[in-house]
Amino acid sequence: MDASSSPQPPSRARRGGLQEFVRRLTSGPETLIVGPDRPAWSAGLVGLLALGLALRLPWLGAIPNPWGPEGTAALRALGLARSANPGGVGATVLTALTAGAFRVLGPSFTSARLVMVVALLAMVAASASLLRRRPALALTVVLLLHPWSVAWSRTGLDPAAVSLGLAALGPVAWWHAVRARSTWGVAAAAQLIALGLHFSPLALLPALACVAWIALPARRPIFTWPSTWVALAAGAFHAAIAVKFGPSFVGAPRPGLGATVRAIFDTVSGVSTLRYFAGAPSWVEALTAVAVLLLVAVSARRVLNDDLGRFAALQLLVAAVGLPLLGRHPVESWGFVLLAPWAIWCAAWAKTRPERAFIGGGSLAIAVTAALASHFLQGSGAELALRADAPDGRFWALQVPRERVAIASLVRAAVLADARGAPAVITWSEAAFEPLRFVIASAHGAQIVGASLDETIPEGRREYRLTNGRWVLMGWHRVHYWTMPGGLPLAAVWARNTGE
């Protein structure tokens, strides 16, 4: 028998497989073949964008229930919108965008959240236009219908939805420009990537992955392009501004390996969002982790044979390794770092599937993800507590009232009706009720003011107290009481008895 045809030892075979992957990863890009889209694919993309919009617009100002940090962010944007000299007010990019929405649409939580919705849909559509056909539709399904995307694009608390859009659009534009050998396309894509640093320091991870992509041997000539150095210089300028004025992770604890692995599976599968916002039972976590592992195992070989798939694998690798190294425990709103490269991975997988198989599997995926995402229209919120009486220890959310109107707006209306024109002050002790400051400040007139219990309470005003629905205040009488859609107590507003 010829020695060359004899079977190799397993160790050599494994080594050969690893070498083949490295060779493919470092090989030059294949010829770019992009054909015109058929009307059916374009219609499918428009339909997915419409479905994504339909999952976000209903009760946009109330679900999830606005809570403390979201109210604080809206209050800062309101101050900028009403400033006579907006250029002289220190503001983040998100605050400036929200202030612009307030000037055009009026100050409300709906206006603030609409910034997230419009920005995400626009960036997803732009990302899809760079891929086309099956990859475009697969990318759109993940980015628009994934439970994480729906939940975090319906809140103005955190620029997570904008970060998700940039973490997908920037790298996809970068991959497209590098593959097409477009010098100034690389420069433009770099600005999109660097822009993400203004919204989250974690945007550094997709940026590093993109630089690593062109640092591979077959792509190193790109460093000879003047546009590449212009892009890197402009990106460094963005990074300097973001480090100076943006959010920081300094002083926070590092996560362990187990916490990081769990965060990866929970984010990609969407189970962390379902648990965080919807109180999903614990067994869902194990089931979805198995589903993600199975999907990766089935798709890995085909995906890693594709240039886009290898790019997605590099993005995922850098995100998984870099997340624990940044020095802060992963939290739910940072899921964009993992979800964006996962969407690119799914796009690469769809590219390798037959058309009929893609349409059948894609339809099932749309139905499942849309059903999960639609849960957030039932009244979930972001303010969490652990239910001691729940047998499985589930999280429960501070939901909206049965009226599906933000509780802060209902409280102000109830106090206005009870005070009958008299000056009043509403006090509270829970951070979840901080959005009341924004609701009071956005309304004209000084009849009602608000203050937390650790602040000086104005004299000469009738005092009202906003509490959790389970509380009872002695020496006060209850003015109004609200419950969640499921009947659980939500909140109550009390008036101090005369003479107390």
C-alpha cells in the first residue's frame, strides 16, 4: 500500500483539520459574485422590516414600563431640547438624538424610544443591502426578531439597540469593502465601527476583530492603502472622544469562565432576555443551550468554508474572549456584542443552504422568534425582583398597569384629578418611580412637583406618596390603586390625611 494513502493517526488528522481551518481563515477572498435581487427576495426583506416594526410600535411608550435610569436619561434629553444654547450643553450622541426627537415629536417616552426603533431598522436594512438574498433575509430575521433585539429596542434606557445596529452594519460593511477591494469603502466602514464607541466601550471588540481580519497575511496589502490609515486615524479620534466622555467599566469585577460561557449561550439563544423581561422558567435555559450547540455543530463545516462565515467566526471569537477581559461582569444589555456576529454567522449559513430548505427553515424560524418576541407586548418591564413565593424562583418584572400606559403618566393624572387645582407634591422612595420626574417636567405648569424622600419636600403643597401596590401607609388614605395585567399589585398613590 502506498504510504500516502495510508490512514493518518487521529492526532495528525485533527492537526490537519486545524491547519486547514487556519489556511482558509488566512487565505485571500474569493471572487465577489453579487447578482440582482429577484422581486420575491426584496418583498421578503420589506415584509420582515414591517414585521419588526409591528413588534415594536404597539404601546411603545409603556412596555417595558419606563424605570429609573430611563427616566433620568429622558430628563437630560429634555433639558438639552429646551436649552437656548444646545451646543453649550455637554451631551452624548444618544442624548442629542433624543433631544431632537423631543423637538420634533414632543417630549414623551414614545418619542425617546422611537429613536431606537428607527435607528435599528435603518441600520438592519443597510446591512441587508450589502449581503442580498438568503444571507440578507437571515441577517434581518436575527437582528429584528430575536427577543433581545425586540426588548432592548423598546426602551430608551440604554443605547443597546443602536449598538446592535452598528455592531452589525460596521463589520458587514468592512467585510464587503475588503472583499470588493474598495479603498474608500474601508474608510467609510471604519467610521461606522468607530461610531459604536460613542454608545458602548464594548464596540471596541468588533473593531479589533475587523483589524485582525485585514492583519491576516493575504489581506496585509490593505495596509498600503492611504484610505486604511485615514480610517484608522479617524477611528482613533472617535475612540479618544468615547474614552473621554463615554461610559466606562473601570472598577467593576471581572466575570469567571463559567459566567462568560453561560452569558454567550443565554444571549445567542435569547433565553436571558426571556428570563430577564418575561420570567421564563429555568428549564428553558438548558433547552436553548442544547439548541444553540446543535445549530453550531450542524452549520460549522459549511459556514467555515465560506469567507463571510470565517469573518463571523473571528467576530464571535474576539467577542467571547474579549468580553471577560474588559473587566466587568456581562449584563443583559450588552448582548449586542454576541448577537451581531451570531447574525452574521446565520447569514453565512443561509448562504450555503438550498433555496427550498432555506425558505422552509426560515419560515419556521420567523414564526418561533416572532412568537417569543411578541411576549414583550404583554406588559413586561425591566425593573426586576425575585419572587420569593415562586416555586421555581423565577424573576418577575414590574409590569405596566392593565391600562397599558406608563405608571408615571397615570400617577400624575390621578393626582391632578384629586388635587383639583391645588398645588401638590408627589414623593416616592423607590428608584423604579424616578420616571415621574420626566413626566412632571415635560408637562407645562408648576401645579405638581416631585421629590424623593431623601430630598427637601416643598412646603405649602398637598402631599401625595407613591408606593409599591403591596404597601399600606398609616395616616394616609389611598387615592388610586393599579394592578398588573395578571392581577398582581403594582402601585398606589396616597394622600396625607388632613391634620396629620
